Amino acid sequence: MGLPVINIDIDANTLQQITAIATVIIALTAVFISIWQILSTRKHNRLSVTPLMRYYIVYNKSEMEQGIYLSNTGIGPAIIISYKVTVDGKETPKNRYLDWSLHTNKLDIDNSFVRFRKSNIGVTISKGETLPLLTACENIDKKQENKFLAALLRISIEIEYESIYRDQKWIMVVPNLNN
């Protein structure tokens, strides 16, 4: 015994309509898959250059000078948008550049014993790059060193940055450790 044979009588016009509908469905599916692939690739590309800014403070003399350092530990470059420094809880406006000479007087630090970095906004910090923001010089005497280390506890820094796509912004905060 075999399977029953069913005869379906379809004319040529109906077959053309079925073929046309199937072609449209396949084409639309291909378009949706292409759009999904483009969006996934775009998301991947953005994630593959995401910066991640970190700070660290060196209190003890080691292979690095004492001070505050900024490091990009992400997988893409970071572009600095703005800086805001707070000393003893008193905010300074967000600046187009970070100029420590404006703050060292408030901190009662002798400028001849410290190094500071003037950084404009728009500066790019590469993946893996570490920048000293405010550090003590090697020739600092013990009195100035104690003042400097005490001053580090009074500072808070807010740095706004973005990726090279400039479509997302992040804020990194170095907290005031005196609070």
C-alpha cells in the first residue's frame, strides 16, 4: 500500500502569484537580517573603542612620584570634555582646561615643589596611557611633602570624557578623601 496521491489543480497564474509572494517574503527577510547585522556591527564598533578612565593617588614614594594620576584602562581613547576641581568642598566652575596653578594657592602648596599638568579640553588620552595630574617633585622637603599629602585629601576632581564616536559621555570623579 502506498500513500494516497492528491491531485491539486493549480493553474499557471496561481503559481506565478505564489512565486511572487515567496520572493517578496524572502527579500523582506533578507532586508531585515541586513539591518539587524548593520545595527549589531555598529554597536560592536562603538563598544570596541569604549574608554574607561581611572584615577589613582600615590602617597608613598615608589617608582612613581607622589600625586594624582589619571589613567585610561579602557579599550579605546578618551577625549576630555571638561574638568571641575573642588577644594575643601568649594567648587570651581567647569573649565576648558585644567590649570593647577589656580588651585595650589588655595591648597597652600609651594609651586616650586610640585609639578602639574595644564590640560586643554579635547585632549585625547590613549588606551593604556597614564598622565600625572599633580605630583610632588623629587626634591621636595619633608615639610612640603606633608603639606602636599594633606592637600591631596582636600581635592576632588570631576572629569567628563567621551569616546571617539562622541555619542556617549562619562564622568569620572576623584573624591575628596577628607569627607
